[in-house]
Amino acid sequence: MSQQSFTNHTRYVPLWHYVTAPAIFSLLIGSFYNLKDASDSNLYSASLICLIAVILVLVFWYVRAFALKAQDRAIRAEEQFRHFILTGKPLPKELRLRQIIALRFASDEEFPALAAKAANEKMGSKEIKASIKHWRPDYSRV
């Protein structure tokens, strides 16, 4: 794996993002097209196919959302603990979760100062990541 940096830290899982997502959305569109053209004899089965497609879209969305929410909570706890170890103080209360998540890439040397700057200047996550000089990779996030 190449060295992680601001330009290449995003991660895509090809089978999930480029195969599964289009397949599920194609199923959704096709199922509604099928329902529109359904005769009385197959209206029930066409409706069930639409319901299955809607359920799959919801499952696809929420599987990702729930995993990211759990990771966000873990990152917030880890970064709160790291800041406390480095400074003896908790993270500034003004920091939003997106900022804390972006700060996880900062090295220990620049983390406390960048956290304070992010809180004071209300920096966005992209701005925080671009400000990092010594990138601390996170290969676990999906």
C-alpha cells in the first residue's frame, strides 16, 4: 500500500461502490418500470419486487451509515484520549465531530496546536487535512 496523504486518503471498495451500488439502483429502477407495465395477473409479484428493491436500497444505505457512525464515535474517543495524553487537557469543546475526525491524521507533534487552531478559526475538515505537515495514516477506516 502506498504512503497515505491528503491527496490519496479516501478509500473506495470497488465491489461495494462500483458494482453493488449500481446493481441495487438498477434493480430499483427496473422494478418500478416492471411495476408500471405489470398486468393484473402479475401485479402482486411486481409489487413484491419493488418492495425488495426498496429494502435493498435502505439496507445498502444504513449498513454504511451505521458503520461510519460507530467509527466516528471510536475516532472521537481515541482523539480525545490522545489530546489528553499529549496536553493533560480534553479537546476544545468548540470542535465539531468532522473536525476531530480530520485531526486524526495529524502527527502527535502538530496535533495539539492544530486542534486549538481548528477550534479558534472554525476550520473545515478539508482545511484541517490540508494544514497537516506530517501525515499520520489511518488505514482502518472504510
